[in-house]
Amino acid sequence: MNDRFSQLSLFARTAETGSFSKTAREFGLSQPSVSRAIAALERRLGVALLSRTTRRVTATDVGQALAASAREALAALDDAESAARGADRLSGVLRVSLPTGFGARNVVPHLPGFLALQPDLRVELMMSDRFDDLIVEGADLALRLGAQPDSAFLTRKLASAQRLVVASPDYLRRRGVPASVAELAAHDCLGGPGDADRAVWTFRRGDKLETVALNVRVRTGSGAGLAACAAAGLGVAIASTWMCGDELRDGRLTQILRDFALDPVDAYVVFSSAQRPSRKARAFSDYLSAALRGA
């Protein structure tokens, strides 16, 4: 690796992570090697790029500006090398941050087809139900469900899925099938991501909205966990078809209140670069969007 390229790559990643040791692990180097390379870059430029303390490394004002330019330059170089190999041939590592349940159910099944088209590309799936910092974690893109807050990142909607009211056949035999939204207040209801102990569910029937406030018996921060709780007979849940499709097909869950509609849930891709997402990130986003919409 060219010294200038190496120094710039190591500096940009250290500025993102705030850690020499994390950068060293990612690049397969020793921590002193990373520190020496960045110190050499600072000497060559004649400026301090990082402020070092015993607890954290932070970029100076000059360092922040250089890190932003470096990320763009490195992404452009990566694109240029990919283009030289072939218009559609990608290489390197694509790091994707995504929710565990959604990833296992709706992304992993589509990976074989994508990787078959890109034999030189490797994928690292960073599965977590926490919203990790894309820059610090080194992800090229993240997959997120639900409305996204305004941020400096570039966001693209991938697909939408219906949300349904579901319960297990066993639960419905024991407790009866609610015929109206109001009757849900007398049932054990399950809370998913974003629900509080006292939840408010809003439905649409024709041009009218109907709302019910209810006590949540069991709550989970995972969409897949919510479907599992409903399938276990713990109560009534609102779940997207992405999260409960398998259970509906095999009979572990039954859809109820079919005449009452819920707002759909949207899946988004969030790119780690607002200016220039890499070719591999764009290619994966395009492929997954088509796959999810087709499914």
C-alpha cells in the first residue's frame, strides 16, 4: 500500500472511531504502527490532525476537514478500481448495519443472489437492535425501519410492508376474537419497538380513524421477538408482514380485525456518506430494494 494512501486511510478511520486500537484491529496492524503512520502524516503536512488524551482521540478542526475530504477521495478511488475491473464488478468489503430480526428474515435470504452477481465482494452483517453510529462502526450503510429523523446522512426509502393485527389460534380460542377496535382494551396486548406500557393504537376504517388505549402485558424491543411472543399465545400484537409472514403462512398466527387498516412500515437505507455513497453500497441498496418490493 502506498505510504500516502496508507496514512490517509488510517487517519480517516481513526478520526471516525476516535481510537487507535480500533483502527489497528480493523486494518490488521499494531496500535503503535497506526500511531506512527498518522504522526508521519502530521509531520508531512505540518499541522496537528488529532488531539490525543488518555481517554479518547478527537480530530482537530483541520483534521475534521481533512477526514471529510479523505473519505470522499478514498471512496472515489474505490469506485475507480471497481470500474477498472468491470462496469458491474465490485470488490472489497461491504459493511451493513441492520436490525437482527429484519436482517435474518428479510435480508439474509436475498444475499445468495446478490453475492452470486458479485463474486469478488465480501459482506459483513453488523446485526444489532441498537441504532449504532454508522461512522464509528465503519458501516457503509444501515437498514432502518420506520420514519427516520433528519440527519446529515443520505437516506433512501427501500420498500413498505403492511402492518396487521395478529394473535395465535390458541389465544383466540381462550380469549375470543375481538370484533372491534374497542374490544382490544379487554385483551392482553403486546408492545413492540416504540410502544410504552400504556400504548395507543390507531386504525383506519374508510375515512374514519379509531383509536384505543390499552395496557401492554408484554413488551419487546424486537420486531421478531414481538411475533414470537404472539405466536406463543401471549396476546394480540401489531406486526408487519416482514416480521410475521412466516407465522401467518404456517398457521402459528392468525390475522384479526381485517376491516381495520394500519399505516404501513417503511424500510430505509441510510448511507454513511451524504455526498457520495460507494458503488458497492448503491449496488446493494438497488438489489435489496427490488428484492423487497418483489417479495
